[in-house]
Amino acid sequence: MSVKVIGKHEKDSRACRDALALTLNEMMAEDKSIVYVDCDLMGCINTKMLRKNYPDRAFEAGIAEANGAGVAAGLAAAGKKVFFHSFGTFSSRRCYDQIYMSAAYAGLPVHVLGSDAGVTAAFNGGTHMPLEDAAMYLSIPETVVLDPADYAQLECITRQLPGITSGVTYTRFVRKGIVKVYEDGSEFPIGKGVVLHESDKDVATIITSGIMVDESLKAYEALQAEGISVRVIDMFTWKPLDEELVIKAAKETGAIVTAENHNVTCGLGSVVSNCLAKNCPTVQEFVGVQDLFGQVGPQDFLMDEYGLRAANIVAAVKKAISRK
């Protein structure tokens, strides 16, 4: 895996939605079997270019997500490589049964995209704030669930999705305002975690993904300043989980802290703890949304409100170490 971490905690001037739109535009030019289905959000996600450039392969389903999911499944049944987008709340809760029965149960390759993951829905508020979206897809057999951190990672993941030819994938991501974590061109094989920091002195491991990767890197720096050495892993693939890497980290560091932009009762922390319970019981702490509903507010306020900050990760690491 070729990965270069920037780690300057600077906002990317580009939006993740453009990583998706521009990458799909290139892919659709190269592969005429790729199609795109949206639910009245092409303006929000900057995919109007697909409708313009490929009018016979970019479809507008309107504000009718269940119908859009059925259309996506039908296209997949006809041999197309289908990308289906809506806001994370609507591409999960609103059309769950159609995705489950028409796509997943039938073994059809539908690549579902859920934008505005977790608290990044911000001013759209609790009704549009997906804090349980990944959990719904984790519960479907044979799915792939992804939570990329930035532009480069989303671009790389998107290019790999057409190669998954059976079953549903779900990619939750941030539309805009993302911190740049990785250099463009970095490679991220689906199903493999990315080790960002490690040493033989590590006394705990932070396993994270999405917007929490940058917060975890800040936590790493704060802990290093206190003389506490920790490992940091970007587990952008929640399913299938890189169990080998999780078990190795647990055995070598003896404490695990997960950090996610999602409900802690049913997300990254859950899949990690399930792996550890079966293979290597380990002290674990969970940073994320603590079984709460979403609310309206700027993202910075929401990250403070729900404890999604580096300081929360630092506190969790210290608590985990004290429990060893």
C-alpha cells in the first residue's frame, strides 16, 4: 500500500463531493456499463455534469429514495455497474427494505453513496443526520461498508467499487469542508486498515475513520507531548474488517480506543469489539456519539457537543491505559 500522510490539519480547498463527481465522470467515460442514480441531489453533490455528459446513464429518481433504490437494483440486474446516491439518512433509513430485498438479497452490485455522514449534516439538523446509517448496512449480509477520511481516499475507493461485482456496498462521506489527510495518489485497498503511526513502545491503539482521523492524529500529537506512545490506525473499511490488523494491535498494545462519527452502540466500535471478543479480549473505550439523536448546528459545535474531539480521544486513551 502506497500512502503518504500530510498531517498538517489543514482544510482541503476542494470538496469531497468533487472527488466523487469528477472520478465518476472519468470512470463513466472509460466504462459504458457504469450508471448513476440520484434522488434530487445532483446540485448538492455536483453530479449535474454526469447528467449532462451521459444523459442515457445518469438518472434522476426525484425525492423518492425507495423507488430510486428499486431502479438501481433493476439496472444492476440488467448488468450495469450502479452508483446510487442520496443524503446518508435517505440512502439508508428511507430505502432500507428496497436495498435489502431488491439488491442485497438478490446479490446485485449496487454501490450506495450516503453523503453528509454523521454530524457533518450540520444545519440540515437531526432529521438529516445519519448517526446509524452504517449500522443498517453492517447488518446486511455480504455488504462492504466504507467511511473515507478525505478527497484522496474517497477518490481511490470510488475507483475500486466497480470491481465488486456481487452484493451491496455503502460509502458514507462528507460533501465539503474536509481536512486533507493524505496526498493525492495514495492507495487504499478496500478491506485493509492504514497504520498511520506505530512503534514498539505503544501502550494503546486508536482505531478510527472518516472525519475522526484528523482528530485522532491531533490526539496522537498531544499524547506524544506527554510521553505517551500510541498507535493510530485508519480503519476506513468497517466491513469486511481488517481483523488481522486489529488483533495484532490489541496483542501488541493491550488497549483499544475507537473514534467514529457515528453512534457508538452500533458502528466501528462495535465491529472492533466483536472481533476482539472472539479473538483477543482487550480493554476498549469508545469515542463517538453516545446513543443520541442529531440536532441543528455548525459542525464545530456538534463535534464539541457530541465529544468528537482530540481531547475526548486523549481522555479515552488514558482511561483505557488505566484499566489495563
